[in-house]
Amino acid sequence: MQRITADKRMLARRFRRGMATYEGAAVVQSEMAAALVADLLSASATDRFEHVLELGCGTGLLTGRLVDHCRLSCLVLNDLVAESGESVQRVLRRKPGVMATFVPGDMETIDLPDDQDLVISNAVLQWAADPPSLLRRMTRLLRTGGVLALASFGPANLLELSAVAGLSLHYPSLAQWHASLAGDYEVLSGRETLRTLWFPSAGAVLRHLKETGVNALATQPWPPAKIMRFCRTYETTFGRQAEVPLTYNPVFIIARKHHDGGGRR
């Protein structure tokens, strides 16, 4: 199995091309956004977060849930794709009282505001080049007592794709998340699920991946012969009653920062 790190420029191009189709195809990511906000409200026992930073806002799936279900004053939205700013503006019109700022750029390197009450992200952290460094950065951006709310993916994510193509991002387990957060956080909630989507063919799986930007796993476009081999192997290995599966492994973490950890108090 080849563990890969995404090329950020290629990632931005492919997500930019997929913006028009993303929300229709991103069934699991939409479900994750809803579940993350539900976990946040339950575990933190509040719906008020004055200063909020969302990393990887994309087309606004999570942003919409936040503004609909939480009381926010100042919302900073970040995404690698600058055009995402236009998409989230449409979402924000539902709550004109929220003061929102869009900051385009790489979440791992761009200047972002600190002293946040909530740092939140959905289906984005798997693209980080240096996940431990990004977690330390998010810790610095939170005030003491602030909440970290993350929805990402576990080791079983896209297991069929990994088995056939031999490619995968690094997907930490729930236990690894707990270990990474120990010391800086009290974990309020942590859980994982499996969600399987079914498609009529392996070609439909590839179209789904393209429409959700996950085709950024491949560093180069596949030639037709490779696509045919992939589809044949995928359908032979995983086909069941004229359908093929694609498994997602969502992981949800809600944690409260309980000491400085390098940020402002």
C-alpha cells in the first residue's frame, strides 16, 4: 500500500473543477457535517460560540449547519480554493447577523486568527501534508477552554479503492486521535462509523470520486487501459448482485482545550 501526500496545487484544481457537482455527490460528507454539529451541541452542552474558525469550508456544507444550529458572532472561513468564498456567501445570507470573513489559502501555512472559541473542520484533515503540525497549530489558535470539533476518516476509509489501486491517504484511527489529543485536551466525545455507498459499476465509483474531489489521490491522470483494468478488478473483487460498494469510515472528535498549549489565554 502506497501512503501518499496530496499535491496541494493539484488538489485545488480538482476541487475547483468539482465545485458544481460536489454537493450532489458528497452524500457522506453532508451526513458528516450534520453529525459533527449534533455531536458538538451534545458534548459541549452549549450552542453559543462567539469566535469560530472553520477549516476547509468548501461549498458550505458544514457552514450551513453551523449558522442554522449555533449562535455565532464572528466566523472565519478558510479554504484552499479561493472560489469557495462565493459559495459560502450564499449560505451566510441565511444568517445576516453573523460577521463572517473568508480567508483563502492552505490551512497549514496561511495566517489565521487565534483566541478562537471553536475550531471546526469536516472531511478535510486527511489532505494535510503534516497532520501532527496542523493539530498543534489548531491548538495554538484555540483559547483555553475552547472546543475542537473534527470530522475526518479512519483506516477503513475507501478500503475498496485502496485494495485495488494500492493508494491511500493516512487515516488515523480513533485511538490514535485520542493519543494525539492527550495532554492538551479533554476529549468530550469520540466515535466512528462505517457508511457504504453502492454503485452500478466501478466506472460510477470513479465518477463519484471525481465529483467529490477524491480523484486527487492519483498524482497523474490514468490512461484508458489502466482505468479498464481497475474497473475489471474492482467489479470482480467486490461486485455483488450487479452493484459495487465504496466504504467510508467517518471519525468524529469533540475535545476541549484545558491548558495553554502555546496559544493565548
